[in-house]
Amino acid sequence: LVESWTLIDTEKQLLEQRTERGRLGYAVLIKFFQIEGRFPFYNKEVPWCAVDFLAGQLNVSASTWLDFPLKGRSSERARADIRTFLGFRPPTNEDSQQLQQWLTEHVVPQDQDIRHLRSAALDWCRDHHIEPPSQERIDRLINAAVRTFEQQFFADIHRQLSPHTCQQLDQLLTTSGLDEQLLDHEQDSDWSAF
């Protein structure tokens, strides 16, 4: 708690002109963003012991955090202030494209576990001082990166196959000339030798 959730003087200066609820809300958002690289999705996501520790530093009630809005205009204003304070900026479409390309080229070939890909995406955003997009947006970028990698991977394999091998693979998928005995017990003529 002391190492990660202690407010430094410059952070306290940012909180001076705020209400009791606003001071604690800003403090929690700042520290959570510094630790996680993103803002919390909901109030209870922040460990209560951390909220209580910050409230003690500010001499305010910890319960005011539960009333701090994480959506809406005041929350957007708080996020903008904190992004500026920490040297981050909101993501752009170009950032999303760069993140997707980076995932496709550098991360997906090594690991396709969704948890690891999310973590890598958050790390990339932090390294580039960009507030991460929403979790849904990150998941869409990850899915697109995996699809792109797979398409490129299979296209590379296909390019390496000889015409003779491609012809033999195609023959496995044709249904003409199948042994009549195979079709006797099943009336389905869509079966292939493969």
C-alpha cells in the first residue's frame, strides 16, 4: 500500500481545489491508472484497503469513493485532467491500427491466450502513453489481429505447396468416384474420401 498508493506532493496539489468526494475520486483514479495502465471500470474494482489508505491521507471518508461517478461528463473531465497530469492521451483510430498490427506481427505468433494478449495490449498502450480503449474495443482488436495472423499464416503455407500437392489435396475433397459401398450405409452423397 505504501509503495503503490501513497500520494506525492504534485498529486496532492492536483486535488487541492476539489470537493471531498472529488479529491478521493481523483486520487483513486490517479493511483489506479499508474498501477493498472487504465481507469477502473467500476468502483468496487479498486481494492477497499487502497481506497481506505488514500482516504486516510486526504482526511476524507472512504465511503465517498462509492459515490464517485465513473461515467458521465464529470468523469470525462476527471479522466482528461488525469491523462494530462500523467502525460497520456486518448486513443485514436491510427493508434488502434498500430496496436492491431503490432499484435499481429509480434505477439500473436508467440501466444494466442486472450489474457496474455489483453495484457500485451495494455502494456503497449502504457509504453506509448495512450489511454487504452475500452475492453470491448481491445477484444475486437485482438480478434482482428488473430484473424489477420491466421490468414497470413495459411496463405504462406499455401504458397509453399507445389501444384501437385494442391491437386492431391483437392482430390481428397471431391465426392465423385467414391466407392459405392461407402455410400450404401449413408445416403449422403456429400462425403469425400477425406
